[in-house]
Amino acid sequence: MENKATVFSEIYHIGRKNDLKNSECEDRLRDFIGSVGKALSQNNTILGHIKVLARIPEPAADAPFMALSVTKPDHVDVTPAAFGLDAKQGLELYVNVIVFGYTAQEVEAVVSAALMRTRLLRQ
């Protein structure tokens, strides 16, 4: 294993999700970050951390947001949005992964696959 961490940082613009209720939005985001964490773990340990900030794409600085992070494959920490996230307006996902043992291309493939599997993004 290299002694340098891979840093992956990307913003994903999620289109309107008219069929997605607030609680389902949080569930999908939890599923997304959890599956990324599991895929990038080694011996049930993530050598680094994964963070996601989901926010409504509004110009206001006080736009609703939800922060999620995972440092263990089976535990997702969530700071919920104060008033919930209404995905009907679309979402911006700020995905940050710092991890040892994977290339940037491998991390990007894992993130993309998780976004598709959780139906947050479509091909």
C-alpha cells in the first residue's frame, strides 16, 4: 500500500426527485454513503474517512443541508437538516473521500456505482 492517501472530492448535481419524500431522501443518502464505506473498507476498517454534504441548490447561505460521514463501514453519522431536505428542488451532493489503498479512479467508480444503485443519479 502506498503511504499517500487518495483524495477524491466531487460535487454532484442531482435533478428533481418529485417522487422522493424527506425521510426517503435521508434513507437513500445513508444507503449511499454506507455502501461507499463498505466498498472502500479493508478488513472491516476504512483507512480514512468519507463525508457527504447534501444541500438544496439555493443561493442563500442558510439553505437546508444534511451532513453525513462514515469512518466505520457499519456506522453512518448524520447531522439532519433542520427542516428536512425537499428533493423536489434537486440536491447538490458534495462528496469528499480521503482513503488509503485505492486509486482515484477506483474511488470514483465506487461513488458512481453507489449513486446509481441508490437511484440518486441515473445514467
